[in-house]
Amino acid sequence: MHELGIVFSIIKQVDGIAKKNNASSVKEVTLEIGEVSGIVPKYLTDCWKWAVDNRSEYMKGCELKIIPIKAKSFCESCEQSYDTVTYGKICPYCKSEKTYLLVGKDATIKNIGVTGI
Amino acid sequence: MQEVKVIEIKKSIFNANEIDADNLRKELKEKKVFLLNLMSSPGAGKTTTLIKLINNLKKDLKIAVMEADIDSDVDAIKIFEGTGVKAIQLHTGGMCHLDAEMTKQGLDNLELDVDLVILENVGNLVCPAEFDTGACKNMMILSVPEGDDKPLKYPLMFQVCDIVAINKIDCMEMFDFDLDRVKGYIKQRNERAEIYPICAKDGRGIDELANKIRREIKEWRK
Ligand SMILES: Nc1nc2c(ncn2[C@@H]2O[C@H](COP(=O)(O)OP(=O)(O)O)[C@@H](O)[C@H]2O)c(=O)[nH]1
Ligand SMILES: [Mg+2]
Ligand SMILES: [Zn+2]
Ligand SMILES: [Zn+2]
């Protein structure tokens, strides 16, 4: 399962930050997930509970919040931006293929809520 | 009720893997170990090709294999029985790809007194391409029955691979597989890719592929 590996990697990073800040626990994690990041939020949520309860030091019962980020592309020919998921590689305004992704590929840990500091 | 304090992080989830991967490559470079990441769809012929390749390469190189495809040790046993080289099974828990952290854990279970470690990645053309394992080079196997249009459908996989082996060329006629067409599609995606037609079943093309890997290892140790 793709998302499980990602959850492990998030846990590793968040546990590290909690430790560095001398926190006693992490109560919530907020992620920003790009629409074309390859991560399916529902699958993340599905394995999150099990993973934080079994594989982390500081995150038992930690809540997950996901902010979806819409994917947007930019057309170099007509200099307009458009919705990537609807139109793909081809600009809907001028049909040019000289387009690139502006946002939506990345997934970030936005913030975490900790106790004990 | 304890007070919850918010810490702003703003860190990319994928960056963490890229940092792990770069660190692993540095460590491999220092130890003069070449790690080759081998990817393909399930059944394209990774294990069969590995056995033929290793029997060629083991004459002058010390080799170990890490099996990640999938959670049973059949492939590790096949490699050991077919070549005599050490093969360990990584327990990926049904995961669809490996990241640098998992790769590093696997390497820590091997004694790194070898020249070449080959990682048989999980059989999947999608997400293994998205996660840098920390390998020195990526190689993929496209097998003839999968069709010559695969570089169009899985562009990222072909972009990240420096070596593409086209396996099962004994079946080309049966599957209307056009070697020139597939080469064209691959080059469109990745100018750098070197393409090797092989038949892992009878050994055709294996010498050329083995020599390519020898050259890459030499380059890595410079
Ligand atoms: N006809 C033919 N069959 C092959 C060739 N290479 C592998 N196979 C067969 O393809 C099947 C899958 O091979 P395997 O090495 O297990 O694939 P893996 O899942 O990628 O490791 C096996 O039945 C092999 O015997 C080849 O060059 N020609
Ligand atoms: Mg196999
Ligand atoms: Zn995956
Ligand atoms: Zn346009």
C-alpha cells in the first residue's frame, strides 16, 4: 500500500520534531496534499490510526487533518493558468502544449499540535 | 486538559526521502559499493534476468541481492540457488514501493564488503519511479508481452531509468512488438537511457547488459 510508506515517513519526521522540542505528545498533524501528488487522502486516513498507535513514540491517538491543494497549470503561450485535473497538459484557452504545473505536485507537513511545551 | 501548542513546520513530505536517498548515495560512494535499483511490472523477468546477469558478473565482482518483491522469500531462494550469491528478503509488509529509508535498513543487514548490490524492487511501474531509493543507477525491464506502448503510459518510470532492458524478445512476433518503435518512445521520454534487448530465458543480450553494468561500476568508483 502506497500511503503506508508515506505515513511512516511522516511519523519519523514528526517524532523527530517532537523530540527536538521536548514535547510530551503530538495531538494533531495538519498536511497539505497536492491534487496530483500521487497521494490519496482517504488511503492516508485509513492507515493513519493504526500507524500512529503502533509505530510512533509521541503520536498515539494523534489526529490527522488534511488540506487539499488544487492542481494548477500555467500556459506559456497565452500566459493564463487553468485547472490541471480537468484539462491535463493542453491549455483549454489556446490549445498550446507549452504548459507546466504551477502547484499541486507536493505534499507538506503544515503544522503539528503538541503538548508539554 | 493539556494545552496544545501549534508548531509550524512547512516541510515537504517527499523532500525527506530525497535527503535520505542522497545520504545513502554518499555512504555508498565512500564504501565503493554500487547499488543498482531494478524495477519492472510483476512477471517482466526481474528474477530470471538477475540470475543470468549475476552468473556473468560474479566472475569478477562480489555481489549481493536484496529482494523486495513481495513479502515471500521465493525470489531470494531462487537467486541463491541459481547463482550462489547472498540474497536477503526485505519485509516490506505488502508495500507497493521502497523508499531510501527501507533500502538503507536492508543494506544495514548486509555486510557491505561487496562491489555490487542489486535491489529487486516491488513489481510496479508507477510509484517505485517516484521514490528515490538512494541507488547509484536505476534500471528497468520492459517485457515484450506488456506491449511497445508502455513508455507512453508510464513516462516517469522511463525518465528515471538509465538502463532499459527489453526482455522476452523471443516472443516479439507473437505480440506484434516493434523494437524500433519502443526505442523511439523511450528516447522521447529520456534521451540518456541506454536500451538493451535481451532474452533472459536463453541468455541473448546478457553479455552486453553485464558489460554496461561493469562500466557503470567502474565509473562509480572513480
Ligand atoms: N519466453 C520468455 N519467458 C521469460 C523470459 N524471461 C522470463 N520469462 C518468464 O517470465 C516469468 C516471470 O519471470 P520472473 O523472473 O519471475 O519475473 P519477475 O516477477 O519480474 O521477477 C517466468 O515464468 C519466466 O520463466 C524470456 O526471456 N522469455
Ligand atoms: Mg521476481
Ligand atoms: Zn507506492
Ligand atoms: Zn494557453
